Amino acid sequence: MWSKAPPPTAAEAARIEASKVGPCMACLSLVAQELLAPPLVVYGCDYNHAKSGNLRRGHAFGYALCTWHHRRHPLGGNSFATMREIYGPSLMDGSRTFHETYGTDDELIAQQTFVNEQRQAA
């Protein structure tokens, strides 16, 4: 399978890798809404490339999502019902539901940038 997108630049690759080892942006959104206890935030994530229409916006326009929030894969042997109750909807439950729950792509991208900067400064 061939991708039409160019490979990431060094800065984009660094952003992607920093994002993938950090926390899930959807989980952090739930923590900010006081709907998830901070110890339940998942670290070690997929990198979700944001889209405009049905096209990727570029490697710099993405954010970390755990496998539940990105691909609806239950964590730790939990059932789908338990995951939905604890962690809320997945992106696979529909873009509208996902973004109503966690924020817009632009908000999640900004949150990812902030988290990466804070983790790098630490």
C-alpha cells in the first residue's frame, strides 16, 4: 500500500514519538471534566492524524489516543460495556460523538502540543 503523504520531517517524527509514549488526550479530557480518575489515564498510545474532509491534514496535526479511544480495543480484559462506562466513547463510535465528548481536533492538537512541551521541559 502506497501513501500519498510525504514522510514526516524530523520535527514531525519527534512530535509523533513524544505523543505516542505520553498520555491519551481523550483520557486527559475526561480528567479535566472530572469524569476519570487521573491514575486511569492510559500512557502508550496510537497517533491519530486529524483529517479535513477525508484527507489527513499532515503529520503535525495529530494527537495521542489509547487503543480504546482510537480503535475501540478494550484494555486489560475489560468488556466493551465496562470500557464505555469508564472511558466513554471511542472514535469508532462516530466522529460527532467523540468530538462532543472530548473536544475538537484543533483543541486536542493544541492539548497534545502543550503536553509535549510540558513533558520535554520536565
